[in-house]
Amino acid sequence: MTKHHLEDLTEIHLSEKNISASTIKSYKIVFKKYIDYLKKEDITYPRTSDVIRYKNQMKEQGYSTYYVYIHMSALKGLYLYLKMNQERFNLDPKYKYDIMTDIKNERIKPNVKKRVLTPLEAKQLLLYTKDQRKFIWDYRNHAIIYLMLTSGLSIHEITYLKLEDYQVLNDEALLYIKRKGHSENKQASKISRGANEAITDYISRRQDHNPYLFIAHKNKMEEKPLGRMFFMTMFNKLLKDVKLDHLGITPHSLRHTAATLNLLRGASIEETKALLRHVNIKSTEKYQAYINRLKDNSELEIDSYILREEMESNYLMFYYLLTDSYHIK
């Protein structure tokens, strides 16, 4: 089989998805691997059993549960798309049935993959950005870092904040935040005293009419939000200056840090969910799992066990049990 009809259909599917270029690249890798499997097995119209066999094959080849999960999730989206557009593309009637419906994807236990700042490192970053303020952009950077560390704001939330979203009501500072991908009303979020002081110090030095809360200050005529590249450039420079660039921290790590530190200080999972504006509490539970792992002293206990005096006698017992289990003569 030289070419499979799914090759063109996956291209159309991806062209109609509102996702980033990097995500599209990942999807293409997934679909290529799947289509290569179909071509190798000479399968034109796969059945549910074919996908299950493909899934099991990946497991047998040693791919991780997460890797398989990503592939199955992508295929679920693809076949749902083909079912919904079967008449539109005049596809074979077989596509009226979604072959992925009966395939259960394995649940992935969420976890924090990125390094987070310790309380000492977070304090170091805050104090540095505050002490080094000289130009207006220094005041802006300090306010941004303060907000991300204490309110858990994402890059998207920071960039699209407008001056009108910052309000003080009854001596309480609030931000009205619009979540990415949602058109409903903005969600109110409290601001810490330190973050509020950082914002007011920054705003008081501005002499422009830009509607956004944080701006570039290079071209005063531009009225557009900050770009993602700005964050990477600004943040990497700050990390280098404060000598934390060896940690592998990204701007989004500050959001992870805010969640982790909130739980460490004793906040509940529900309070942390509200802080991060999560819709599903499962998105927040990964931070609790991370905290629990930090509190697990298994490594220390193993170290202590190894160095105990009774180690030798216990090792002999372990050795005999092991050799007996494996029938070693």
C-alpha cells in the first residue's frame, strides 16, 4: 500500500483544529505512526480490534503508558471528527461508526513535570526584581513576577489583562481575569498586598493610553498585548541575573510554584483549585500528589536501613528467599 486515504484526512482534520504549530507537529507524528501500522498490516478500514492490537503492540514495544495515552487520545479525536464529517467529505459509510467508542484509554496519574521554586528561591526572585527597579520596565517585570508567584496567573492571563481589569473595592485589590478559551464573564481574583503595591508603583509611572495592564514600552503607539517571546526573553534574563538559570525554570513554572507553595502553607485542594481558576479539581490534584511525594522519606529510610547493623543478617535472609523463589541451585 503506497498511500493510505487517512493521510489526506488527517491533514484536513489538523488544518481545522485551533491549536499551536508545535501541537500540530505532535499530532502529525502520532498519525504517521498509526498510518504506517495500517499500511504495514494492509488495513484500509480499521476496526476496533485493529486499534486494540495497535495499542497492545505499542505496549509490547516498551512505550510508556503516557505515550500510549497520547496516541489513543489523538485517534479518538480523529475518528470522532470523521464520524461527524462523514457526509460532508462523502466518506465510506463505515465512518458513520466511531471505532474508538469502545476503547477505554488508560488513566494517567497527573503530576508536576516542571521544576518549581522553593520558598527561598521564590523570595530571592521577588527581592531581586524589587531591589533592581530603576526603569519603568523594571517596575513592570517586578509586578508580573509578583502576580504570577502569588496569584498563579498564567502567561496568557497576564498578557490579556487590561487596566480596567484592575480594581480596588472597599480597600481590597482585585483582578478580573478572563480564562483562555472561555467567553463567559471574567473571574475575580484577589491580589496580595505586596502584588498590589508592585502594580500601583508600575501604573503610577506610566504616561500612555495603552489599555493593557502590562505593555512593552518600546513603541508607545502600539496598543497590543505582550508576546510570548517577550516573556521568554525577559524571564531568562532575570533568571540569569539572579543566578537561578541553572534550575530549568520557565515562566509557567511560577504558576506551578504558586500552587505548590499554597498547599505547603496548609491550604486545601479546593482553595488551590480556586486560586488557579481550575474547572476540574483533577487538574489541581497533581500538585497534592507532588507535595505528598516530597513528604515521602522512603529514600532516607532506605539509606538508614542499609546502614543498620542488622543489615547483614537481614540480607542473608533476603538472599535465601530470592534464590529459593528463582530456583537457583
